Amino acid sequence: MSVKQLLRSEVVLEKYGKSLAGKTILITGISEQSIAGELAIQLSTADPRLLILSARTESKVAPIIEKIKESKPDVETRFLGIELADLSSVRRAIEHGLSDVPKIDHVVFVAGVMACPFDKTKDGFEMQFGVNYVANFLLVKLLLPKVQAAGPGSSIIITSSAIMRQGKVHLDDLDFSDGKIYDPWAAYGQSNAARTMFAKRLGEKLKVQGIRVFSIDPGSVNTGLQRHCPPEFLEMVKAWEKPGSLVDADGNKFDMQPWATRSEGAATMITGMIDTTISVDDNGSFLCQNAVANDHMHSHVRNEENITRLWEISEELIGEKYDI
Ligand SMILES: NC(=O)c1ccc[n+]([C@@H]2O[C@H](COP(=O)([O-])OP(=O)(O)OC[C@H]3O[C@@H](n4cnc5c(N)ncnc54)[C@H](OP(=O)(O)O)[C@@H]3O)[C@@H](O)[C@H]2O)c1
């Protein structure tokens, strides 16, 4: 699917879903309102062996597991509790919650927070950078041996956002001077720029192993994500919806994605996982509307020095080095 188009998950699964039969899939960010919750239900229709469904509280996942049990009783499901604002929770979950799972075929990082008031994670990172990016940087490192065990054709999908187009990683001031110059949207943009830069480098590194890595924009979807938005958010969105009203970090105009359903939002994640028209040769690409959209990456995000610095800083933040 080389042409950008808004597709429902059902359409992508009908074409490529057979490859998911018998597979083990881990998804973060599960809730009834979230894109990840919809993704889990959609993927269950393709008869995977095990769906590992992560959230910080089990009550968020329970209704999704219930729905899957009703329609697909043979698909095994499991709750994995992770508080992404606490790296010790990330480590505990992988060490104790997955010790009996030798391989994971697909990992889809969907959990995230948008435009929250200034706050810090338990490890002292600005909240959006910590939850949306640093926790995933550690999760990927810890999960990589299990994905490598699944072998070529496995995938690591990192959710990003169209706001990546406006975001830059403030490499010398990641926490906005300890919140003094905090702007919730710049911080959301920073965290998504970091997600896409991470996927770009990780994808390049894992190409030789045949592990698919993409960052994806799910589009504009009405979910729990808007919970921190101010009352004037709807007015802001109306302004963004005007064609050519958005400007990327290089000064180029672009249009807001059309509003999408949760099924359409999850579809580009599924495309990244299994669409065979997008290959490992495209690794590290940014996907939007079920197609490669690397023209959405601006010069800061593409910059190899920035990407290298971000990677090195991230290894310092998690206190571990990648072995790839
Ligand atoms: N919706 C959109 O229009 C849109 C557009 C572009 C990109 N995205 C990206 O898509 C992803 C999914 O968002 P969504 O729209 O499905 O929003 P959502 O309904 O708010 O789902 C996000 C999930 O992330 C979880 N989460 C937040 N903070 C967490 C933490 N500290 N630890 C563990 N889990 C945490 C939330 O759990 P709790 O309920 O417990 O907080 C929630 O279940 C996000 O990464 C977002 O940046 C969304």
C-alpha cells in the first residue's frame, strides 16, 4: 500500500492478517477508549496465540479481555501491568511478568499522554518525554531478545503523532528548564520527535536482522488522549483544520489529518506490523495513513547527529547500553 489512504483495520487484516495466526503480540496503552484497546480486539480476529495487554491498571484491560474471550475464546490473553512513569515498574514487569514467554513476534507501543500540566516521572524526567519516549526506549531494550527470538518478520511499532512534524528534541534542556519554560504542546511535540528519531535509528540497526521497525501516526482519533486539553481545545482544532494552517519545524505548511475512527487509527499500526508491500528495506520509516510518509520528517528529526545524541542521552537516562 504505497499510496496514502485511510483504511479500517478490518481491511488491512483481511489482506495480510493470516500471518498473525499463532503469533504472540504485546500492546501497551490498553483501555476501552484507546486506540490500543481497539487494536487488541482487531488483532484477536486474526487468531494470534497470545495477546499480552499492558496498562497501568488491570481494570482498564479487563473489559477488552472480556470482549476477546466472548468472540475469540481460543486466543489467550494476559494483563501486563506497567507504570511507564516509573522505570523500575518497566523492569519489574518484563522480568517477572514475561519470564515464561520466550519469544514475542510483534510489540506495539501505543501508550502515551498528551499536553499534560508540567510533572515529572518517578525517575525525574519531564512526564511526556518520560512516558511517551524514555520508557519505550527501555522497554524495547528489555524486550529485544524476545523479538529477536521470534526472528525475521517480527516487528516493533512505535506510535508517534503528526505533531512530530512540529516537534524538536531540546537536547540541551529536555525538561524545559525544570518546567520554568514548559509548554505542554512543545513537550508533546518533543516526545513524538524523539519517538520517530528512535524508530529511525533502531530500524536501521535491526534491518539486517529482518525485524520491522516503524514509527506511525494513527491520525486524529477521539480517545482518552484529549483528557488534559483546555476548554479552548476545540477552537484550536478548528483553526488547525483549515487547509495549510499548520507549519512544520522547517517552516513548510501541512494539513491536519482528517478525523479517523479507532479502527482507522489502529490500521496504520497493523500496516507497520504485517503489510508486505512495506518491507524491512523501509525500516525506520514514519508511516501515515497506511503508507510510508518520510516526507513528514523535518530536518531536525532526520539529522543523524541529533539522532546519535538522543540515543546516547537515552542510554544515560536508562543507565543501560544497547548491544546492537
Ligand atoms: N488520538 C489521537 O488523535 C492521536 C494522534 C496522534 C498520536 N496519538 C498517539 O497514540 C497513542 C494512543 O493514544 P490514544 O489516542 O489511544 O489515547 P488514550 O485513549 O489516552 O490511550 C493512551 C493510553 O496510554 C496510557 N498511559 C498514559 N500514561 C501512562 C503511564 N504513565 N503508564 C502506563 N500507561 C499510560 C493510558 O492509560 P491511563 O488511562 O491509565 O492513563 C491510556 O490507556 C498515544 O501515544 C498518542 O500520543 C494519538
